[in-house]
Amino acid sequence: MGRVTIGPAPLDRTTLDVEIARLRDLDIGALRARWHTVFRRKAPAPLSRHLLFRTLAYRLQAECLGDLGPDIRRLLTNATPDVDRGQLAATLSALQSEPSLKPGTVLTREWNGHSHHVMVVVGGFSWEGQTYPSLSKVASAITGTRWNGPRFFGLRDRVSPRAPS
């Protein structure tokens, strides 16, 4: 039987803010020790306190809120110093753009033989008289399991479309 590793519990937004505030109070030695705990190797010697803090804070945020998507990672990996910055910004913007939902829009999804209607409201999404902050929360309430809300409601394809070559 395989070995099971249990990691730390996921952070909520309040805990994330507290953890980042704690990082700010650490000196360079404590930041290096935290780096070793997080990345399981010594921090690179040339990194300043500021860069150690920023990298650790980013890692906390990525664990809590999600990391960069594969398209963004690929773009950044393939970027070279001679890339036109305007073109890079336009490409990043296009890759990050999600369908814009305006208040009053009604999303419909059938689940287990029932049709569910969700209305986009100013503060989030309304379903069965309750307002939720995200589509993922609505999808979880409908299904009882964790879902990606935009995918559940058909706003995001399973396979990212490729640009014609």
C-alpha cells in the first residue's frame, strides 16, 4: 500500500492575511528557515529579505487562492527579453479574460433531473433566495461536492482552445 502524506489544512482568506502579516515580522534568518520548511531546501544565498518575503507570500497565496494557469505559465516560460511588452500584456489579458457576466443574467444548469436557475446579482450570485459570493459556492450548494463554478455552468471549456497555427 502506498504512503499517504497529509499536508496542512487549506487556508481561508482571513488566515492567509494573518500568515502574510506574520511573514512581514520575520527577520532574514527566520525567513530562510521558513523557506527551508516550505521548499524543502535552503534559500538561495543572494536573495534579500524582501525577495524571500515576496516569494513566501506568493506561495501562501497560490496555495490558498490558486496558482497561475498552464497557459500563463507556458507564456511566461517561453517569453524572451526581446518580446514586445505591449504584445505580452495583450496576450496575458486575452488569456486571463473570463466571460463577463452582468447583473440580471440567468444561468441555467440541469443537475440530477432538476433545472437550477442562478441569477447574477451585484454582490455575487442568487440561487433559491440566497446570495453566494462565487459560482463555485453555488455549484457546491447544488451538488453537495466541490466544483469549479464556471465549468459547472458551462462558462469554461474542459479543454482550452488552441489558436490556429
